[in-house]
Amino acid sequence: MENIAPQLYTLLVFMVVGSIIAIETKNLLSAVISVSAVGFALSIAFLFLGAPDIAITQLVVEVLVLIILIRGTILLDNTAIEKGRDTLAMVASLIFFGMILGFGALIFGSTGFPAFGEPLMRVSKVYVQTGLPATYAANIVASIILDFRAYDTLGEATVLFASILGALAILRRTGKAGEEVVSA
Amino acid sequence: MTVYFLCVVLLTMGLYCLVAKKNIVKKVIGLVIMDYAVNLYLIIIGYKKGGVAPVVERGMNSAMLERFVDPLPQALVLTSIVIGLGVLALMVAMCIRIYERHGTFDMSQISKLRG
């Protein structure tokens, strides 16, 4: 695949439109479905960008995101948003974020940021050249996350464990201290 | 450069949804959109023109290794996606508890959160 720019632009415009629908729609279920469509488009974009591992992970995670968000919205009866929007807050935040966009475009356009399609790869060159002889893993991404930067992966697994533990603690019906008080 | 700009547009839209919307599920959706934008941005930074996926196959010489896209952002984004899922589960759990306690998703109607 030599020139992926048309496919990438199509997917990005689709993602932007899907995000606008997800943000501005009045029904929470439509918003959840729209943000999930954005996620699936993101998965296809990862495939075009030469990242099949990321694409597969994004696909699986996206299905789980859809399930979790629907569980959070559909079983509750008050899912429609009936209140009108606050015009002053909307205009003020749009102006503010427009300024953020403008300054971001100035910074990225003027400094020596690498152009699209020409990464620096100062660190990754070592990984690509020595990945197979040093770790015997044909997939360089796997050799990085499980060997070269395994401590990063360990830390991120800790974050994942902590967040799931927090979700379980919030969703738990009865506390342990309450039971002890009742039995004593 | 336009690709980067579209990513920043996506990020800004997520930020707007996070700040300006009153519904807490809408805020969660804004955070998810920001997550997508940052992940896509990091992968796009590592893309090389005409690049292939960084998987070594039998019979590849070192000149073909030069065509690989940058594997380092991919390795970092891979775990970032999964962490995004964990954080989303935590936030939705909080949303469900707030709904059970107050009967609404609207921030302005939850009087106990008022400062």
C-alpha cells in the first residue's frame, strides 16, 4: 500500500462526523452507538497505518466499550436528554477551543515537527534491528511490550487492575463492615 | 499536516463535550473520543510512507527492515487502549451509582454535587 492518504482522510472525516453526532444527539443510546461507530472506524484506520496488533485490540475493546456503555444507559429509564442547551456556555467554549486549535496549528506548522510519513525512529531503530536476534520474537511490537519495555507493561497492568478493582468496589451491593456490625 | 489537524479537531471536540455538556454519560463519551484521538495521533506519528507492519518474516534482509513503521508508539498505544477500557468501566460504574442515588444523569439537577 503506497499511498494511504485518501483512505485515511475518509476515515478521519467519518470519525469527526460520527463524533459530532455522538456529542449533539438528544438520545443517550444514539450517542453510545455513534461513538462505537467512531471506534470501529478507528480500528480500520489502524489497519491502514500498519498496526494490525492495535487494530485487533481496538476491535475487541470497542465491543466491550459498547457493552459497558449500553449497560450504563439502556437499563435506566431516564435516557433522553430533554433540557435545552446553554447557549452562552456553548459559544464561550467554542471560542476557547477555536483558540486552542489555532495556536496548536501555529505550533505544529512552524517548528521542526516531523511531517506525516517521516518518523524520527531514533530509539526504534535499535528495536527493529536487534528485536529478532535479542528476543527471538518475530513481532517487534510484542518484543517491545514484553521484553524491552516490560516494566512499562507491568505498570500499566497495575493501573488496569486498580481501575477494575475500583469499579468492582463501587458496584458492590453490600459492604463488609456492615455485615460484621449486623452479626455482632 | 492535515492529518494531524484532523486528530486535534477530534481531540478538541472531545474536550468540548467533556466541559460543556451537563449529562454525565455525555462527559464519559467525550473522554472516550479524546482517548481515540490521542491513540490515533500517536500511531500516525509513527507511520512511515509506504511502510509495512513491524513483523519479521522469513527471508527478510536488513533493507526490508528499514521499511517497518515505528513500533514504539504501537507498543505504548496497545496498553493505553486497554487502560482506556478499565477507566471507562470505572466511570460507568460511578455513573450507575450516581443515577441510583439521585435519579438523574443531569449535573445541574444533582443538588448534592453543588458547591
